[in-house]
Amino acid sequence: MVDITPEFRKILNEVGPQNEKTREDILPPVKKNPKFVQNEFTREAYQIASHISNLRTYLLSVRRAYLNLSRHSIGSVKSTGSASTWKNQTDQPSVNTLTDKERDEIDLHAKTIIQQCLDRIKLLEESEHVRQNTHLNNPLSMLLPTALLPEEHDLLAAHRSSIIWLLNMKLTEVSKIQKDQQKARIMKELAKRESVLYKPASKSAPSASPSLIDVDSEKDIRNKTNSVVIDGREDDFEESLSAEQKMMLDMENVSILKELETTLDQVTQAEKALMEISTLQSVLSNHLAVQTQQTDRLYAEAVATTERVQEGNLMLTKARQRASDARKGILIFLILASFVLLFLDWFD
């Protein structure tokens, strides 16, 4: 057998440079972005879902700092709750502490974002209702080139209703996260308010002069207070105090009262924010329940329509089968009749 390997290699060397593989020939074709859609409804739904997901991530990232009410934490990092930066905060390291003002800003902007997402979801729902009513009330729309078949219309309505239901469910979950955080904050504020009454006297009046806050005087006051509490003689206790001791007690009382008033204001603001988010949570829950019923109804209608279409296709298949059998019977009859006529004509 003749060896033609050298000739084969020569041909490869001649043809190879002309047909070099390019990147397009080696790599698979570039796939389009699956989230890039031409449909305006689906595009808006993607944007709303993205906002809800970003808000959820941000709330969970600041949860530890949000519930950390200590004012003396080392290495605290401030975090702003502005609406323009809350989305970018998810990529930053977790903060350790927040001020009460920053917590209030987080509550306000979280509520605003939740309300805006709810309004956009309602607009989506209204646009879908308009489309369905236009399809049902305008028979001429069926003549358009883009008109959908009845079963396609029912499936599309069920699909979009499911999208709206999913957005409502995700938004309700995020609202519940924010509500739980605010509730936990109020509980900690109340616990902190109660603990203020048990602070040592030396921490309650930090601005007093060293001559007033002296250990011996403080011990003397405490001993006298205990004896008065046991004996029940408040008037004698007040008379036994010196002017400096009375001044120190007054300063302590003012400091404790000021601390209690500040804590009370914080708790009041937190309770107000909690009531607002609770109201919004109730609205979301009711809207989700209504949307669930509507989605179930549309899904049942789509399933029923699909079953009717399948039954219709089966009936058409059977009808075509019966028509085919009838045509075959008629054809056989005509052929037999023709042979009979030919036989009778030949017989005559």
C-alpha cells in the first residue's frame, strides 16, 4: 500500500493558514441576557423585585447595629440611612453602632421604599386589569395580528397574576423584618429606661465638681438614706443633710429626670414608627390575601381552559378519524358500484 502521509501533510499546510479557527468558531455563541425582556410588564416586575431584594439585604446587614443601643461601643462606624445610599450600603462592611437619629432615618426610608414598591405593584395590577378588560370588552381586538388565542390569554393572565402575588409576598416579608426590628428596638429602649433608675450615683452626675462628689459624702448619704428608709423619717433625713449633699442629690435627680425624658422621647418615636409599619404590614397582608385568591381563580381558569382545549383537540382528532373512515367507505362503495355497472354492461 502506497504511503501518502507526506502528501496529506502538505495539503494541510496549504489549506490550514486559509481556514484558521477564530474565537467565534471555537467558543459557543454568546447568550443574551435572560433578564432582558421587551415586555414592559415583566421589566417593571424585575425592577421592583430588585428593589425589594436590595432593601432586605440592607436591613439584615444593619440589624446588629440597629439593635445595639450601647453608646460606649469601641470602634463604631457610622452609617447613613439616606434613600440615595441605602442600596450601596449592602456592599460595605457591617457597622457596629448607630445613633438614634440614624435608626429613625432607616425606619423612615425603609417605610418609604416599601410604600413606593407597593404603589408600583398596584400600578402593575391595574395595568393588567385594563388589558384583560380590553381583551374581553373589545371583540375587534381579536382581529389584530398580535391577538392571543383564548387559552393563551388565560395562561398569560395567570402568569402575570402569579408575578404580582410573588412581589406582594416578598414585600410582605421585608415589611415583617422591619416591623420585628422596630419592635425589638422598643423592647430594648424600655429595658434601658428601667435600668436608668439603678445606675450608680457617680455616673448620674458627671458634671459635678470633685469637691461635691466625694466618696465619704456619698457613703454618708447612702447610710443616712438606708436608715431613713428603715425608720420611715423623711423629714429628719432632709434636715440632717448638708447644703452640699442636697445640691448633689438635686443634680442627680435632674440628671436622672433628663435621661428618662430622653429615653421616653426615643420610645415614643419608635412606637410611632412601629404603628406606621404595622399599618403598612396590615395593608400588605390584606392585599396579598386578595391577590392569592385572584391568582388561584385565574390559575383554575387557565387549567380549565387548557383542559377544554385538549378535549377539543381530541374531539377534532376523532372527527377527522370519522371523516376519514366515511370517505374510505364511500370510495369503496363507488368502486364496487362501478365494477357492478361494468359487469352488467358486459353481461348485456
